[in-house]
Amino acid sequence: MRAILPAAALLLLSTAPALAQSTPDAPPAGTANGFDADTVTAGVAAAYLTDYEGSDDYSVIPAPAAIGSISGYAFQYLGNRLSVDLIRNPAGPTWDLQAGPIGVVNFNRSNTKSIDDRRVKALGEVNTAYEIGGFVGVGKTGVITSPYDRLAASVSYRYDVGNAHESGIWQPTVSYFTPLSQKAAVGIFVSGERAAGKYARTYFSVSPQQSLASGLPVYNARGGWKNWSLGVAGTYALSGDLLHGWKAVGGVNYRRLLNDYADSPLTSIAGSRTQWLAALGVAYTF
């Protein structure tokens, strides 16, 4: 799992319990008679993603995830990310305010054995980053296609409290989900990340010593907007419907690195500013 594992986010989109019943007189998704019933979805996907942030080499890794709502409080475990919404979800198709803690374990370039490019491997390993922060957001259920589709927007901030990049990352996200039937649903999301200068220097700069070891030119990366992402995902119930039972999940994400992150030799010479991800797996809703 490198950096922020996007495969897990795709799994979240594909199994979100708010994507369910499509008939007007049916109870909304994830509830018995409303929106407040407990529900948990757990799954695993095979994720095809880059060796490191900025790489053009790919590998396949497992991406576990679990999401749910207990007593109206939502949680998300997405591979290397955990967040909890401390504002209780209201009942019914209404506005939903969100706020709570978030934690991410960032494995980007922490193990050179998983990197194919010899030049980047020669730069050496980076310590695992432990990023802690919070998020705020707002969502609305019943927006366009039915009483059960959902539009949401959020922004998070996390800071490395370890000894890796020791800096902060902002991440705004907008997502939309809609059921197609009682068995199928789709989602789309757009997101971006803005990282501080220490993050850029840790993962995208090349020092004179690293240049001698790798053959890549010396480069001093600056902070700023790091990337934007656009993804689509879907799910299909294999047993039961979207509210319970087994389902297939999958999705594709396109990510574009920006500014100094795209111009860095790790990206422009050894890798690519275009980053793709594909994920396919199964999940079960209890």
C-alpha cells in the first residue's frame, strides 16, 4: 500500500450502504425503517497501482476495506486509512454534517524491494509516515435521480507526526453516488491534494548525493498542489441486494501529478505524471 491507497477509496465508493433501494416506496439504504440502522460492509480488492507516487511501473496488491454506521456514527477503514464521523447521521433523506479524526499510514517509498526502477531504488528508502488529522464535510441524500442518491463534499488535513516528511496535506473531495436498481449502483468522485514543501522535498527532490547514486539530476521540489484525481466505481449484488449479502466491486481512477511533483526527475524521467489505478474485488454487507 503506497501513500493514500486509492484502491480502498474505490472499494468504499462501490460498497457504500447509502446506494441501494431504487423504488420510491422502499426504505432507504442501510436502514430498517429509516437511515439509522446499523450496517457494516467489509471486502477486499486486487488493486493494480504504481510502485511509488510518480512511477510508471505497476504491481498488484490486496486492498482491504470496511465501512459502516453504528448507532448513527459512520466509520471508514480503507487499507491504510481510518476515519470516524463524530456527528451522528440524521434519519431520513436530509443534509448530513460530517466531522471527525482521520489517520493514514503512508508507505510511499518505504520499501525499495517493491520498486522496479533502479534509479529510484538507488535514492534509498523513506521512513513510513504516520499522518494524523481531521476532516469536515457535508452531504445530501436525495439530490437528482431518486430519494436515495447522494452528493457529498469534504476537506481533510493530516500531518506526519513521525519522522518521515513531517508536513501537512490538504485534500478536498466531491463525490456522487446513485443506485441503478436494487442490485447495482455507481459512483464518481473528484479529489485533489495540496502538500507542504517538506513533503515535496522528501518524496520528489534529488540531493547531490542521491544524484551520484542514481544518475538522476539534482532537483529541489517545492510544495503546492500535488495532484487531482477522477474516479468511477460500481457494484453489483451477487446475493440478496445492495443492502445485504455478497457483491462484486470495482473501479478505475485517473490521477494527474502537478507542478514540481510532475516536473521532478522521479516523475518526468523515471516515471510518469499520469497515474492509473484499477481495482476488482468482493464485499459483504451485514
